[in-house]
Amino acid sequence: MTTYIDIGINLTNKQFYNDIDNIIQDAVKANVSKMIITGTSIKNSEQSALIATKHPDTLYTTAGIHPHEAKNFDNQSISKLKELLLQPQVVAVGECGLDFDRDFSPRNIQESCYEAQLALAIETQKPLFLHERAAFSRFISITNQYLPELPKAVVHCFTGTLQEAKIYLDNGFYLGFTGAISDTWRFQHLKEVLQYIPLNKIMIETDAPFMLPKNVTKNLLKKQHERRCEPAFLPFIAETIAHFKGITIDKVAEHTTLNSKTFFGI
Ligand SMILES: [Zn+2]
């Protein structure tokens, strides 16, 4: 049977308030058999890890501090993340990285927070879930200092250029794609990017409740939440990739599921 793994959902977002069990049930019905909740702060990583314990073998989490949250990074943060990473459902360090698009945290703080998490991934040998927005050259120069010792890494929600994708692939990184790829007006260039990237380097994620794919069948959208993305919509992302690459959706599912299973050890 064709199954999918969603490597990035934001289940603690208030758009899912009181709705988590339904969301997971709908996803499983849509053959999304496993989902990884993205940890974005200490508090959020702790909440996410707790939610995941209630859905063993279906929900997993990352533990990390998003660059937007870097301003709250302190000398307790790393030991708290380390403690979380001892739990079996917590499978990766992140999301972490740099976001110079919105600059919600000062850039020098973002950088030190990111470096501390790179060191944490090396110490714990857990894979990395990376975030980079409008910060490519700085991101690469920091990451490359750690590269020889770095465990496996995925750059999630990739929307960059083909040249940037090539550099990430040269570093051995995986790339995660969201519903952004179906926005062929805003992200037209991603078609060429996806045609270039080999299937064994691609993972898929909804980034729910954000990034609603444009090709979702309209009757699947819920009345009160017409703009809300859900993990159940993950197959629509696979469909777009299949279309770009001229292959079957089953082939996309087969490869991305295998990549995610191996990468996260789930
Ligand atoms: Zn992100």
C-alpha cells in the first residue's frame, strides 16, 4: 500500500486547538502513516513531545529553537533540548537555522543559537531539521564549519534557487518540499529544481496549518478552516512532484517514505 510520511507539521498551532485527534485520524485515512511535529521553541518542543507520546508509531517530534525564537535562547536551553532528545519519539534536532527575511531575532543571536544546535546534533548524533530563509550565504558559511562532523541534515520547506539546491546536495543534505511547489506563479522556479533533484534526496511535508497546496480538492477543505493546511493533504504535494518529474505518484510516495524512514530512524 502507498503510504506517506509528513516530516513537518505544527500541531501545537492554535488553528488545531481541540482538533488534534481529528487531524491525525484524517491524515491516517489519507495514508499519511507517520508525521513529525516541528519543535520551534523549548516550550513548544516539550508540548510536542508530550502529544507524540499519545500517538506512538504515528507521531514523532523534533526538538529545537527556530531562529524567530533565538532571542529566548539562554544557558539552560541546550540542556533542556538534550533531555528531550533522550525520549524515543524525539527524532531530530531542530528546527534551527537562520531567518533574515523577518529578523524576529537579532542576527548575531540567531547565529549563536544555530551554532549551539549544530554542536548539539554532533554530540547527540541526531539528524538535523534545518530552516533557512533569505540567509543562504551566511547559513552555508556557518554550517560548513561543522560539516565534517555533522550528522544527516534536511533543509525543510526549500524554496531557493537551483544553484542553492545544488550546493545543499553537494553537502549531502536532503531537501524538504511543501505545498509552496504548487504555487506555480510565485515559485515557478521550483519545477526545474525538482526536476533536477534525485528522488533519493527528496522528503515531503505539509508545514500544516501553513502552506496550503493549491491543488487540494476543494471539497476536502473544512468549512471553518478553508485556508488551513492539514497533514491529510500531503499526497497533493507528492502529486505535484510526480507531475513535474513525469513519474507516478506511487513512485514519489515510495521514495520519499523510504528516505524519511531511514533519515529519522522511524
Ligand atoms: Zn521553518
